[in-house]
Amino acid sequence: MRRLLVPAFLVLLGLGLTLAQAGGDKKEEKKSPAKKEAPKLPPNKGESKTMKLFDGKTLDGWVGHTDLWSVENGVIIGRNEKPLSVSTYLLTKENFTDFRVTFDFKLAKSEMHSGISFWGQYPPKGTKFKDSDRSEFTYQGHLVMFPSGWGMYDLYRRNGLPVDGGPGRKINKQHDWNQVEVLAQGNRVRVAGNGAAIVDWYDPQPDLIQAGPLGLQLHSNNVPQEVQFKNIEIETFPKEDRLLTVK
């Protein structure tokens, strides 16, 4: 009789432990808050017009450090020979909210990524820079990065963003011309590179979005580098709600 009682006791003990563990799992589940889905704001309304941001000859309509940015053979060149302690930008004088911008980009020297910034301001308020001479054209806002690590960043705020830019590795041309399209509407950002969709992201904090200039990035770096942009064209308040360069 005692032999029968011992196994039965062990079975009941095991069942009790299982139920207790299950109860504990449920408590843990309750402690973990559900991830909030980003709101999906509609595109802003305004006049839709298409224009060239670069005339192929001058930097009219742009501001930046003239010793770092120039025009050569129909191409905007960002170049540094001495180390840069902060990233600096060539910025449009005009501000934009909803837009589609297309351009060609080439990383001519170094392996550091470049990018295009928007929905922000310059310089970042309340930020102290080691290199005060270069901080005038440092940007706070959203940044689409390419070609070394396609993706997005939030400069001087959230920093890295949970955006998968991995598809960019398949189409990337590290030291050749890349065709880039950025479509920004409401709180949604879509990016295409060389005819392929790469990013589709809704900003979960739309209160951070504001009308701002577009900025071409020359990244902080300790080595000489050169970035090149050409064929820069923008459509304000785009008529078509899709990436036009995607094949």
C-alpha cells in the first residue's frame, strides 16, 4: 500500500509545480506591456510641384561650409581632408514636410556612410560640440543612411531607430552610383535604392516631425572622405502614394 502512495504523491507534487509555473508565466505575461502600434497619419495637404534642387552648376538654394562643399562637373562634392569631429550638412534654404526626393549618390572615398536628413532643424538646441566651428550646420532630425548600412537614424534625439534597412545590402553599390528615392508623407517614410524597396516605416512619435530643410551629410570622420550627389529633384506633396523608382 505504501508503494502505491509514494508514486501517487510524486504525481500530485509534479502537477502542482506545473500549475504553479503556469501561473507564474501568466503573471509575467501580464507584466510585459503590449507593444503599441505606431499611428498612421494621412499625408499632409499642400501644393504639389516638382523642381530641381540642384542646377548642376552652383550651390544656389543651399547653405553649408563652403570649404567642404563644392560643385565639380555637374556633381555636388562633399570632401574633407582633415578630421571632422561632427557631421556637417549642405542644407536647402527651403523647408519641406511631405515630399518625394530622388537623386544619385556615390561614396567616392572612405567607408563611412552618408545620408539625407529632413523633418528637423539646425543646429541642435542645447547641444555642446567639441568643434564649434563646424557645429553651425549640424542637423537634428530624421536621417536616411546609405550606402554603408542602409537604414534610418534620429540625430541628437533617439539615435538608432528600429528600422530594417537590410534589403539595402542586396542592391548596394559601395563605390559606384546609387539611385535613391525617399518618400516622406504624414509620419511615414519609404526608401528605395537602385529600383528596390528598402524601408517602409511609420514614426511612433509624430510629434517630433516638423517642416525642415533637406540636408546632405558629410559624416564625422578621422580620415579623408568624399561624397557625391547629383540629379537631385523634389516633388512636394506627392500626387502618387508609392515609390516611383521601384521596378
